[in-house]
Amino acid sequence: MINRSFVLSLLSSALISFTAHAAADWDLDGPNSSLSFVSIKAGSIGEVHTFKELTGKVGSSGQATLTIPTASVDTLIPIRDDRMLQHLFQTALFPDMTVAVALPQKTLDSAANGGISRASIQGELTIKDRKTSVQADVLITGTGSDQILVTTTKPILLNAAVVGLDGGVEKLREIAGLPSISQAVPVIFTLTFSKTAD
């Protein structure tokens, strides 16, 4: 017959382990994360651009922050990178873009224990000195190896005018001599968070 005290001890240990894991802090794994956006010029020419550096974390309560250094933008064309830094992001004055969001505790706990959940999350995007509410449909996945993946399930459509970048977009259009650059900007991301060491 199994000793009742032994069973209770096992259950207690399992509960403590679960609680500690689910309530962990998580740091962004930059090299294994990505954030990309698409520009559409002259009506039909689409190009994908990325940011090479990302930092962020998720606290035990689900509060997540993401910092995007604008100087890390990569369009594969150096002169275009420079123009974006100067005229679009004004990197000298505003070196970072940030996103603050609350991940649902239920889905965070599930992912921390290897689960997969879908969620529609609301966040606050700060570009230059303007704050804008954004929504993203994401898949939150636990890898079972002390990592959580947060990925978009559909592109986020940002409007350049709403986030305060329309003047920069127009300046880029003028410099490049293009008939148009779309104000609608699709954004996708894959963010990998690793459990903070105890």
C-alpha cells in the first residue's frame, strides 16, 4: 500500500514545480527572434525589411515589453537604410521603438508547461513620441525546453499616418522619385523567450 504522506509529498513537489515554472520571468532570445515589415512602392512592388536587433522580456504576471532599435533596420540596400534612419525613424532623436503588451496569464501558464494557445492581444506601440494601440493575433507555444514562442498568425496592418510616419514615407517617396509608397504596412514577428535562470 502506498504511503499517503509520500503521495501528498509528491503532489506538493509537483505543484511547487509547476507554480515556479509558470510564474517565471522570460528574456527575449534575440538571435532566434525576428520582426519584419513590408513596403509596397509604385502600386505593386513589395519588399520585405527586417530589424536585426530586438530585446525584450515577459514578467511573471504576463507583462511583456519589446524594444526595437531603429538603427538595426535592414532593407538590404545601405543607402535606403540610411534614408529610413534619417527621414522615417529619425533615429538620432528616437533610437528605439517599443511595444508593451499583457499576455493572458492562462495562455502564458499553458505555454510554460508545453501547451499551445491562440490569443488576440492588445498592446501599446510607441514610435517617436506617439503612442498607438495595436492588436495582434498570436500563437503562444511552449517548446518544453524552457522557451516560449510568440508568433503572429496573420500580419498586423499598421497605417503610417496613424503611427506618425506618414511624413517620413512621403519624404522617402520624393527622394526615390517614386509615384507612390503605400501607407499600409504589414508587420509579422516570431519572438522566442527563454526562461530566466533562477
